[in-house]
Amino acid sequence: MTPDGQRVAVVGAALVRTGADGVRRVLVSRRTDPPHLAGFWEFPGGKVDSGETDAEALVRELREELLLDTAVEDRLGDDLLIGDTAVLRVYLARVLSDGEPALVDHDAHRWLAAHELDDVAWIPVDRPLVDLLRVVLRP
């Protein structure tokens, strides 16, 4: 919770790109901590700092975590509660720079097509968005 009793705002990115094969894929990242979430896959992102918009925070976090420049687009789904202290908002986004995401805060990244979304163990808070994402990734 913030000092004024509000939930901490956390943002995540469903980074989508179309490959040379014409298939749309989303980037997912495997967590290394905290220990009870290590090994689960998530949408990369992080906390919104005081004075930041969700989009500003997400661009900053993705630059820090992935070393990629990105553009934030439409919202994906509703607010998702993280326990009693935080709220997650996930946005569709696209990569503006060339190259692959760096491994800074995660130990692996994967680009998943719609039919591969169930191949990973999703962090529980992100799981409700998978079916919405499946629709976004379809041709």
C-alpha cells in the first residue's frame, strides 16, 4: 500500500510482434524471484512511480528490464488484484527498436503464438488475461 492507503500500481506489457512467418507472438518472461514465483512466466513490467502515468512507467520498466524501446497501446483486460496491496494493469505494446530482449531481471524470454500460450506456467495474476490475449494474437 502507498502511504495514503492506496494500492501500489503495477503495469505489465503484452509485447506483440509479427514474425517473418506472418505469425503474431507475445513476449513472456520467466521470473527468478521471489522464490514462490520463480519459474513462472509473466508479462514484463513493474511498479508505477509517483508522478508517472501507466504508459510512462511501462516504457521505463521495459527499457530497464529488457533494454528495448517500446510504445504502449491499448489496455488488455481489467484491473487485477495482487493480494491486498497492489493492482496490476496490463497493456498491449510493441517494440520500436531492433534486437531481442535482454535478460536483466528474468532468466528466460519466449515469443509465444496463440496456440503456445498454454505451454508455460503463468504467474497466477496474469493467467486471467491469457484468453483475451489469444484473441489478439489470432490472424
